[in-house]
Amino acid sequence: MKTTKLVVLVMTIAMALFILMPSLSWADDGATLYKAKCAMCHGADAAGKPAAKIPSLISDEAKKMSDADLSKAVAETAKHPGPVKSLSADDVKAVVTYVRSLQK
Ligand code: HEC
């Protein structure tokens, strides 16, 4: 009887982990990355801060940039702080995808 309860408990925990895992990996999705690494400069809506010479990422010019151009800017813009420049290729891709969603 006791063993059955233990098995049920272990199964429940395993199920819960199985359900939680995908949402845990979402912690690194584009929106989260943008809020953590870009929003303080480019703004939550990505409109930039003209007064501080921070470009909008949702301007017509930014919309015309290719994904490659945007990715390159993230890693190479001189004004970008180290943590932004050292984002992994996957993180840059996720954040660029998120910026595209803001451009719509
Ligand atoms: C410390 C403030 C700061 C942070 C943080 C920052 N940026 Fe920037 N970003 C700038 C500034 C300033 C420029 C303009 C640089 C220049 O003119 O050389 C810029 C330029 C860019 C450009 C080029 C835009 C264009 O029109 O050429 C892109 C794309 C960009 N940032 C995306 C991002 C993304 C995505 C993140 C987060 C991963 C980010 N930035 C984080 C300040 C910041």
C-alpha cells in the first residue's frame, strides 16, 4: 500500500517536471532577453530614445534592415555594452525575432 503511494508521488513529480520543463526553457526567449538586455536603452516598445541618440528599432529604416543586419548590429554596434555583444547566436536570433514582432 505504502509503495503504491510512493509510486504515485514519483509519477506525479515526473509529470509536473515534464510539463514545467518547456516553460523553463522559455525563460531565455526573445521577449525576456529583450526586456533584460535591450529595453533599458531602446525602450520596452523599441521606439528608442531620440534625445539620447538611441535609435528606434521599429522605424521604417529598422524594418528595412535584414535579420542579418539586425543581428550584426547587436554584436557590433560600438555603443553596445559587453553583455549585449556577447549574446549567443541563438539568443541574438530570439531577440531579433522578438524585435520583428514589435515592428508589426
Ligand atoms: C547601453 C544602451 C543599449 C543597450 C543595452 C542596447 N542598445 Fe542597441 N543601440 C544603442 C545605441 C546608442 C545604438 C546606436 C549606436 C550607433 O549609432 O553607433 C544602438 C544601435 C542598435 C541597432 C542598430 C540600429 C540601426 O538603426 O542601425 C540595433 C539593431 C540594436 N541597437 C539592437 C539592440 C538589441 C537587440 C539590444 C539587446 C540585445 C540592444 N540594442 C541593447 C544602445 C543600446
